Amino acid sequence: MSSPHDNSTTRIVAGENSKPKRRRTLEIGIAVGLVLLIGAGAAVASVVAKNNETQAAASTSPAAELRLGYFGNVTHAPALVGVSKGIIAGKLGGTKLSTQIFNAGPAAVEALNAGAIDAAYLGPNPAINSFVQSKGASISIIAGAASGGAQLVVKPGINTAADLKGKTLASPQLGGTQDVALRAWLGKQGLKTNPNGGGDVAINPTDNAQTLKLFQDGKLDGAWLPEPWASRLVLQAGGKVLVDEKDLWDKGQFPTTILIVSKKFAADHPQTVTALLQGHEASVNWLNTASAADKAAAINAALKATAGSTLPADVIDRSLKNITFTVDPLAGTYKKLLQDGVDAGITKPADINGIFDLRALNSVTGQKTSAAGLGQE
């Protein structure tokens, strides 16, 4: 088979009748040398290419370990049951699953950005804040987990927003999803707050378990909390719901818990991210098909393992009635979530296009979950 190198050799030979014999021999020798050199170069290039392919394959191989963060909240039930029942680990195959429990999203994001964890279940606002602060380099939202299940619970004597002036409220952590929701809602009621705890209403970011005790002791006037803590304030501490967050959203749908991953981890180990999503989808499906008794038992078993205690049946029952488990991150709500963060003084105005990467999710589910123009799907 001819090649460009063959053609060059042919041209040299073709001029032999008009050239001296010695020069012809020299030119043929040069041509043969060029062919050998080019052949050797091609062999080297082939080896280099194969090495590069091997290195590329190695750099995107399944991770030896996946470090996953989540909370001990009922809104994180896909993580709770996915981990405790071995659903996620089963999908990860040879990848070791390590877990870490957090109280609120900002702490989980800080751990992820520091390289201490690779993926996390958390609320949307800390994810938005990380994406904005890193100019899109830190995280990708890869799935939803839960919608609903957040309420402002207050003392019985508080009946309107105006009654909150001069009062002290709690949220899980400054910059967390419930913290942003509380500050944004108060602002729309004409009540000012600031991150330092001042303003018309004092907001003290507090660990959820401590919030329950302070409320029971009469040292807090209320708190905007996820489940099961909202239900615990109602059922165990005599509180009442002033605001159910679902009433503030179209069709009552808003993301309480989502699943994010470090962009670097996703780029290095796409197979592991896909396996995580397979486990996540299986966990959500289990929650949506299991009986109420089975769900309560599984959640309590997970809470016992992570927090050392279980929840009363009425608390779990009330919590689950307020939550919808879904892999859809409800991307259409994110511009409002961003604006709420801006209004609350927690986030700066920014372009959040690219915050979603739902390609692996859609591959796993076989459905088209929308990124609402804010990323890949």
C-alpha cells in the first residue's frame, strides 16, 4: 500500500536516468533512512498515544473511596436509608463509602471545598453560594433529594409577622437554606435582620438539637427548621406553625435537599458519580414505595446509628407527610433561591448558569430532568 513516504521515495527513484549513479545511490540511501526514521517516529508516537490513553483511563477510573456528607434530618432520608441499608454502597462496587454527618449546609460545603469530602446532601442555598464564590469552579448539583419539610415554628402567643419584632429566632446555620428563607421572608414582611444577629428580629444560628432545648426552656421565640425539627418543636415543645414554606412556592414545591459533587471529583471519577446516582435513585425509589412503618423503622435505625437516638412515631409520621422525595432538583426555583440569598445579604448577585450537571442523572433514570437553562442535562 502506498503512502506519502512511498511517493517521496518513488520521486527520487524516478529521476535516475538524469542523475549520476553515485548521487542516485546516495539519494536512495537517504530515502531509506528517512523511511526508517519516520517509521521509528510513528512507533514512538503510537507508544506515547497508548500511554496517554492509559493515563487518561486511569485518571477517570472509579475512585478508591467516596466520602459522602449528609445530615441527620428526615429531609435527608435518601442518604439515611441509602447508607444504612447498604443501597449506595452496593452500587459503588469496589469503591469504599465513607460518611460524615453535618448539622447544616455551609459546614458541609466548607468540608467539600477543603477536600475533606467528595459529595454531599444539603440544601440549595449553600450550594449556590459556593458556586457563586468560586465563579463556578467548586461544585455541580447532580440531583434533587427532597422537596418540602421546612417550617417557621413559634410560641403560641405569636400570631403575625408583626408579633416577631424584638423577638429572637433560630436557624440551623448562617447562610443555610432555612436561614436564607427566614431572612428573606422577614424582609418581605418589612422586618430587618443582619448577619450579626441585630435588626428588628434577632436570628441566632444554632445547632438543631440545641434549638429544641432552648425553645423548650423559653429562651427562643421560634425557629425556621427542616424536618424532623419543625415537628419536634410542635409535638414536643408546644410550638405552632406560623409559616409553612411550601405555601410560599408555586405548587408548594421547593428543594429542601439536593445532591452535589466536587467538580474535580466528578471530572476524575465519572463512573463513581454515576454509581452514586444509581444508589441515590434506588434509595428515593425505596422511600416512595415502602410502607409508612418500614420507612419509619429504616429512618429510626439510621438516626440511631448516626445520632444515637430515635424519633417518636408521631414525629416521623408528621415529618414524612410534609416531604416529597424526588431526584428532581427543581431547577426552576433557583433564580428565586439566589434572589432570596441576595435579599438576605448572604449571597451576591451572580450568574448561576452551569450550576447543574444532570447528564449522569438522566442517563441513570432514562428520563429528562430539566436544568431550566442553568446547566447540562
